[in-house]
Amino acid sequence: MSFQLFRPIGVTFSPHILTSPALRLNVCMSGSATSCEECLLIHPSCAWCAQEDFGQARTLNSRCDFSQNLQKRGCDAPFIENPRSGSSLLRSKPLSSKGSGVTQYDVIQIYPQKISLSLRPGDQTSFEVQVRPVEDYPVDLYYLMDLSLSMKDDLDTIRNLGTKLAEEMRKLTSNFRLGFGSFVDKNISPFSYTAPKYQDNPCNGYKLFPNCVPTFGFRHLLSLTDKVDRFNEEVQKQMVSRNRDAPEGGFDAILQAAVCKEKIGWRKEAYHLLVFATDDVPHLALDGKLGGLVHPHDGQCHLNDKNEYSAANKMDYPSLALLGEKLAENNIFLIFAVTKRHYVLYKNLTALIPGTTVEILDQDSKNIIQLIVNAYNNIRSKVELSIWDHPEDLSLAFTATCQDGQPLTGLRKCADVKIGDTVSFNITVDARGCPPKGTRKSFTIRPVGFKDRLEVSVDYRCDCSCTYYTKTNSSRCNSAGTYSCGMCRCEPGYLGARCECEEGEVDHQHLSACREAEGKQVCSGRGECSCNQCLCYESEFGKIYGTFCECDDFSCARHKGILCSGHGECHCGECKCHAGYIGDNCNCSTETASCVSDDGKICSGRGSCVCGRCQCTEPGAFGDTCEKCPTCPDACGTKRECIECRLFNTGRLADNQTCQRMCKDEIITVETLKTDDSNTVQCVYKTENDCVMKFTYSEHANGQSVLTALKEPECAVAPNAMTVLLAVVGSILLMGIVLLALWKLVITIHDRREFARFQSARSRARYEMASNPVYKQSIPSHPMETVFHMHSIKSCNGGVH
């Protein structure tokens, strides 16, 4: 066994930060410490000087100060009590890379496996945990099926499920085993038909399916085995049953399958998958009271010799808390395989039961094999740490470093982890107080669903080593007190640094030693001066202390009536906050986990975390983590990824199984998108296929984000070749016709102009013949010339017309 000291990563405290300018007192010296142990509890930066001759001329509590101040005032380093927190390795086997084979029982998926912490209250220490999901790890899968009447078609579908499922799962692991169980509901009223005629056949009188087996709660049918043919054989034998109300008794069955480890056959060195197939909602705790079942479930195994749940009619249904506890205790991943109409309900249940996932089951279970494979891959891609037996006086803070190497403060899980990848978590531990002496505590850190664990043992550094040399009736104390850690604790009736005075002695000449300043009241009016020291009065409100009784532990700021909000200690009028809290009244938490949005960013990158709550600085941003911001420049880009993965299973989030985690908004699909609403943001983007996708983003008054998107992107239709050809030919013909028409128009206009010219010339010719005095018509010399002349004129006239 090797021991290795971890380098503690704590907080460095500055004396300047812990000093009150108004009072000119630091937190250590202004405290009420009268012993080394009390000094260490004031603040993790306080130290005690156990040197005998230190501070002889000073007050007793001046031995408590910062370590550097004590050395400056003359205290030698070996006498300074200032224990620090730390951690050491106790078991640290290296991580494995492969799961199955001859060494499968020695597979290590978490490092280290055991450590020891030594904690001083308020002094943080950190250690690192590494997790690596190994390749080819054994898998045990128990198929738990609802056999109520509505699942008849599903039963027909899975009759050969074993062979097909084994073929698919062996692509992921070489060591696969399969088991089978079924459930209906409690066989009592009002959950089932209890009349005598229904005892042997609850389907009696039901025309659609007149014969079925009696109602039962849970029946274990096949223990986990690698002989998948036996699974098929058992399924072939099964018949459906019938219950009265819609909800089923599936949670009874889940709990029995989880806790009856020996009968089910869960292996320690295997992933445990429990597939819960149903088409309806489950009964929950307190539903059993309707049937007179007032005893809560005890979380124990109740399978009888026939492998049937014998306490179905004796105890109530299990609660979600009990169910989650037993699943985690036995490292079981629960897969809800449910129909689409109940998806949202079971999705909400996964947030309440760690290590669960939900998948949509087809009405006839045709997609069950792919569903199981997808769920298995989804489960294996996540690593989340869980804490068991967490001591109440310890606070744990997590920082996850996933495969991208970026630290994520406040997170203790990683998604999108590939098989063989190593992710790490830095865990900071802080003790808030000291338990009784000799107390040792422990807790366990486990990745959800893994058998591997890290055992953490804790001891508390609340004692000072100088107390081992305590001496009663010491001569250093005038035999009137106990000497311990450099100072005397006087017996009753004695006072002074060395118990040299008796109570009642008053030295009027040194009464000024009991005044804080000239003119101030003796002992601040809250005590009496005796032996040059102030004896402070008792108060019903708390303790009055200090050299001049100037301090108390009750005059500090309150929050909602609680002194220092319950997260700090009152020291001389000031709240000294516990680790993780700040402010005048310690009401402001420095924890940022509640400010981390689904994408791992503090306040979605749109604000700052103040007192554990997001203060949004981006105009238009709101929500618990500033996740809602319709007017932000990146609103469309952020919501686009959810549209892609939720509706079309594409985009950045499609392959890494984070769509369901990051995209929780309601998405409504429509044929036509309305864009006239001024309260919505219009978003448009171009898809990979050069289509255009449109959607709107709005926030309802109840705080819910709603995305309204087209069912399909708008894509331009490619033109038909014949249509293009006809269009081109038609265009050419049309252009030809237009050109001919233009040519005809030009010719017609030209001819008309020429004709008009001719008519004008003819008119002038007639005028000249009729009125020209010079013109004289010729007289033919022969009658035939006259006839020929007239005929020529008619011919010309006829040609014109």
C-alpha cells in the first residue's frame, strides 16, 4: 500500500482582508479565543502561539493571530500551532482500458479508489478524480414488460426479440446477458377487476379479447442468461392480462427487479440495464391508499417460490425517492421505453430518478431494438458523480473537466464521452465545524451506474499538539491553575496571566488599565475591573468578551431575524462568514452551481452570478440562468440548433446526445408560419440542402419558451427540362411574331404616307387642268384619237382605284 500526499489546493487569506479598518482589529485577535482550540475555530488563517514567554505584557487572547504576525511579535515557528488540511492516497490502481476477458473482475474505471482527508474547519483541500468508461464492458439487460391488454400487439412483436437484440448488443460488447419479467398491477379494487367471474379471466365478457390470464403484480420469468433462445421461449409462452384503471403497477416491478439481485442474476462486474416497456402512466406512492394499502413500501425483495411479487396486495407503491435510491444502490440504469403520448411525463421523472433515460416506443414496439441500442449509447456517453453518506458538516464543490479540456465550475457530470476517454473532476472539500473528539467520518463517490467507487475517510484537525503537554496545578500558574499551550487556566477565585490575583482585589491606581481609552467607561460599562483586568458581565443574549469587554457575539447584522443569516459567526460586531458565504450578514452565497445553464455557462454568458442567483446584464435576457433572451443577437442561432436536432436530427447537437439536455423548449410545427405577431422573433436560416427554414421564438407569460417552426424547410423546385425547352421555343416564336407585326406596322405606315403623297399630287394635277389659263386641251385630228385618249384616262383612273 502506497501513501502519497496530494497537493492541497486551498484558499490563501490575506491579513489585510481579514482586518476591520473601523475597529483596527483582525479577525483572530478580535475573537473570543481563550484556548488554542478556540483560536483554530475562529478562522482557518488563525494560529496560536504556545511559547511560554510570549506576550507577557499583553492580554491573554493576543496569542491568537495570523502566523506571520505571531512571528513578527517574537513567537518562534516551532511554537506556532497552525494545522492545515490535506489529503493522501491509500489505494490508487491505474485505470483499465478494456472490460471483458480474463481480467474483467479487476477492471478499474475510477482513480483513485481510496483516499484519506485531514480537515481543519474552514481550510479547504482539493483532490482529483478520474473516470474512464472502458471498452467491451459486460452488459446485463433485464427486459421488464407491461402485459396489460393494451400491450398485446407489442407482445407479438418481441417474440423473437432475444436473438435480434443479442446480435446488435454483441456489436457493442462480447459479454451480454438477457433476462425477462412482466407486470400488470395490484390485483385488488379499484386497480383490477375483483368480482368472482374475473378471478380466472379478467377479460370475461370483453368482446375484443375474451380470454386472458389472471391479473398479477410482478412476475420474474427469466434470470439473466447468455442463452438468448430461452428469452424467446419465455416470451412465446406469455399472454396478456387486464386491469381496470389506466395506470399500471410498473414501479412495484422496477423495485423488485432492482433489489432481488440473486434471483435476477445481476453481476457485480457488468453494466446493469433495466428496460421498462409500457404504454401508460405508472401508479405512485400513496395511490395504494385507494385500495386500503396504508403501509409504505419497505424497499425489500418479496419474490416467493414462484418468482412472483408476494407483497403486491400488502404494501403501497414505492415512492420516486425510494426507487431512485435502490436503483443507484444497485448500479442500475433504468430505460423508460414509452409511447409518444407519455414521453413528457417520463421525461420529467428522469430528472427525479438519477441514472434514468427515456426513449419513445412505437405503438407495436417495432423499434425496441434500436431504442435499446440508442439508450445504451446515450448512457455510456455520460459520466456523472454521485455522493453517498455525505456528512452534513462537509461541503463539496465540483469542477468537471470533460473531453474538451475546459473546466466547468459547479458541474459534476460530463456528456458526449466516448468509450475509452478519460474525464476528471476536481473536488474541493471544506469542513464547517468540529465533531466530538476522536470522530472519524467517511463518504463514497461513485459514477452513476458504475460498480467502481472512491472511498473517502475524513479526520478533523481540531486539536492542538501542545495540549498533550497540559499540566494541572502547575508552578507556572502559582499552583492555582492548569498550564496548557503557553497560558494558565486559573482555578475558580483566581485571576491574572499567572493566576497571581484573587477575585475581589482592586488596585485603584491601575484602574486605567481597564479603560480602552481616556474618558471611556471602565470595562466599556459591561464589566468590572479586578486585578487590572476586566471581568465581563454575563448576558442573556450571548457572550461579552474582549480586553475591555468591548466585544460580544450577538451585536451583528441579521438576515430575516437570524444572526449572520446562520452562515457565519458574530465576532465583535462583525459577521465572520463561513466558507462559501460573503456579505455583511453572510446572506450571499458564492456557490455558482445554481447559476450554471444547460450549456455549462455561468448565466448563459449573459450575466453574472451574485449570491447564488443570476443577474442578467444582457438587455432583454431573463430566466433563472438568463437562458431566455428573444432580443439577443444570438437568440436565433441558439434556438436554430434545437430546431435542427429536435425536428430533423441534424446539426451540431444531433450526434452528441445532448439535444434532450440542452433543448427543453416547446416546439410547435405548422404548415404556414404567422409573422404578424410583434411579440415574436422571426428567425430564418439556410439548411445544408440550400433550403430555407423559418421559425419564430417567443416567451409566454408563464416563463415558457415556445418555438413555432415550419414542418419542412422551403426548398426551390428544380425546373423540368421539357418545360424549359417549350418555354424557350415559345419565347422565340413570340419574338418572331412580334417582329413580324412591327415590320407589318412599319410597312403599313410607309404605304399610307406614300398614298397620301400621291393623292396630294393628283389633286394638284386636277387643279391645273381646270384653272390654268395657259393650259389648253388638245384636239385630236381624228375621232379615233379622241376615243383612245378617253380610254387611257379611264385606265389610269381604274388603276388608281
